[in-house]
Amino acid sequence: MGEITIKSVDNEIDKMRFIKFPWEIYKGDKNWVPPLIYDVRKNLDTMRNPFYMHAKLKLFLAMDGNTIVGRIAAIINDHHNKKYNDKVGFVGYFECINSKEVSAMLFDAAKEWLLDNLMDTMRGPINLSINDEVGLLINGFDKSPVLLMPYNPEYYIKLFEGYGFIKTKDFFAYIFTQDDAVKNPKSMDKLERVGQIVLKRENIKIRKIVLKNIENELMKVMKIYNEAWVDNWGSVHMTADEFKYVASSLKPLVDEDIVYFAEVEGEPVGFSLSLPDYNQIFKKINGRLFPFGAFKILTGRKKINFIRVMIMGVIPKYQKKGIEAVFINDTIKTGLTKGYEGAEISWVLEDNIPMVQTAVNLGAKIYKTYRVYDKRIS
């Protein structure tokens, strides 16, 4: 390795090199799922992604001569800092060869930019916000990530902690399979009974999402999302433009049968979103929708046999009443009838006791842990 330099990404050519660098890191890794290049470009486009209406982004490359050996994004989210009255800057999109020298230079570059913008703490990895991909995988490296979940080499732990990052929060991914349902009939029966009691006691109706009314449905989701997660660690509200942006990406992936609203007298009080694990297809198209990727998605979607329980939220007035158990029960029953063989429930904050307890009662098991780190920089 020669002399390492840090290069600011200031043009579209370098941005595309930034986007494609992971293919070098994960070459030969059978568990890695290449991201869709189109989606990454769009997310990093400060003119197209409404996140940047209240945020700033700076990208850096580590270079060994003309060869890229690492990358990092530094991010400032004004909505986060306004809500928490702090000065936290974020780092994300981190990829690096196994070198503490290179990683330290990348972290230094992000740190200096964040300091120049008056931040005093560096937190990550987060791409781009708490509403996106969050955390460093710290166990479960023998399995591929499911849809929209991070994946990284195990040595990244050494690179982060060697630079002085310390744990600030862990997130769990639980797994539940068809075999678990068969082996634990008492748990399933109990979940069903609890669900029926909750529905009757609270006068709650569960219904599926109606995609043909997506605009109206989306406003209901946004209301629930911004109310339900308001007290969760690190949560930041999403604007209407951000919701529409995210929905436009997720809508083609939705299976209407496993997306639910909980309503009381017609008013939405909870929402649950599960998605088929399209990573099973993305793994085969190498990041490219064209010329054949889109066709593989259309023809392969019926073969997906796993789902991710991705979002489950209830507004404060109806929290701790068991609605999450109803959502889980309906998702499992419907999923099994549709041929899904299992589900990942992710991500779950380590101190989200109601959700942790629901997963434990179900018989689901933690099989991956993701960690977010902090480092004081001033």
C-alpha cells in the first residue's frame, strides 16, 4: 500500500465510483446483497431526495494512488439536532479495506467536516438517518441480510472501536419460522387468544392497506409514524415529501395482504408493514435493474419465501394494549397461508420492552445484532 490520500467527492464521476466501491470489498462474499445502484444514486442526490431539505451531506474517498480503498459519508440532520437540542453529526455508507490507517483517515475527514459545521459528536453507521439503514452488524455474519438491512465484514467492528467509537445503542433482529410455529402451538394459540381479547376490549378493527388509495393511506401512515415513534431513541419525524419519496420506492415491493392498519371508529391508531424479502432477488441482479434485473424481479417475486416485519407502531394512547400482538398474529397467519416460510422482525431497539416481550412470547429468537456507536469529537 502506497501513500493514502483523502479525496472529496465533488462530481458525478467520483460519486459513481463511491457508489460502486462496495463491489470491491465484498467480492467473493456469498452473503452480501448488492444494493440497487439506481436507489443509492437517488438517495445520495441532494436535488431529488427531500431529506436534504433539512440535511447536509459530504462524501469522501480514500485513495491509494488511483485505487479506491475506502469511502465514508458525513451527514448533518437539522431535524435531529433541533429535536434533541444537540450537535450530533452522522457517518454512514462506510466501506473500507482491513486497515486501521485507512479507516482512521476516513473518520478524520468526516470528523473535520462535522467540526467545521459545529458538531460535537459523531454517530454511526447510519445511512442517511434513523429512518433508513441503521447500525453495524456485530454478529450473524453467516447469513445474508434481509431487505433494507445492513451487512458488513466482521473486521469493521475493530475499525470503529479502534478509532474510539463506543456503543450507544443495540438493535435486534428476531427470526421466526414455520417450524417455530409448528413446534410452539401453545404460543400461537395464546397469541390468537390475546389478539381476540385486545380487539374486543379496545373496539379495534384490523384492515389491510388499499394501494389504489395510496395517497390517503400514506397520510394515515405518516400520522401514525410520527406519533408512535416520537419518544423512541433517536427518532426524527418525517415530512410529507419524505414519506412520498420513501413510498414511491416501497410501493412496488408491497404485498397488500401483510400490511395492516388498526382503527378505532374509523380512525387509524396503529400500522404494521411487512415486506417480502426482495433481497432474495436483488442478490441475483448485481445492483442493476436493466436490462434484465426488472424482469427477474417480476418473475421471481412469487418465489420469495421470507418476509421482513419492518414497521410496527401504535399511537401513544393505544400503546401497551397488545395491538402489536394482533399485528404479529395476523402477519404470521397470513404469511403461512401464502407460503412464506419465515420472518425477520427488525429492527427492534434493545430497550423496546413491549416489542421484545412480544417477540419472546412468540418464540422468536435474536439471530442478529446491530450497533450504533458514538464518538465525542470536541
